[in-house]
Amino acid sequence: MSASTQEDVGGELTVRHAEDARGGAFFVEAGGERVAEMTYTRPSDGRAVIEHTSVSERLGGRGVGKRLVLAGVEWARATGTKLVPRCSYARAVLTRDPSLADVLDDRAP
């Protein structure tokens, strides 16, 4: 089973979400190409490991990477999922803002 959601991040850029039983991604497409994405795996129910975040240089300075992480936070809250940020960028975003601590899983990845 897969799920897909989307959220506008300004202009023509929309954060989309697709997942299956093993994991998923939050991503932005432009011209049919993924220009930004944050991928995660699902090692168990209620837990997601953020593996990688990447944003095309074309989108630099627009806050797209942070929007991907925040979209993941919104999803985690809505689904009762705890996040393990293996990705250094996602870890930095999540640990710098105390209001996001509720979605962090304190167990080791």
C-alpha cells in the first residue's frame, strides 16, 4: 500500500509524500524531476529513520530542505510516528528547535 500527500511550499514548488511498508520520501518535483527529497525507512511500526536529505542547488536559499523536514514532523505527529534522524541535516533541524522534540525517538537507530 502507498500513500501520497502534498503541501505547497510557495510558487510552483509543492512538497509531496509517498510511502510504502518499507519507507518513503518527502519530495519536491520541478519539470518532472525530483529536485529535493528527504528519504526514510520504517524499521518498525511507529518509527521512521530519516536517511538522507538533498536539495538541488537551483533551490538554494529557499528553505526547501527545512520544509521537507517540517513536513516529516507534521506527518510524524499525525501518525504517531517517532523519528530517528540519521541524516545530519535533519538531525540539526530537529535538535535546534525544542518544539520539535516530541517527535524524536531517543532510542539509538
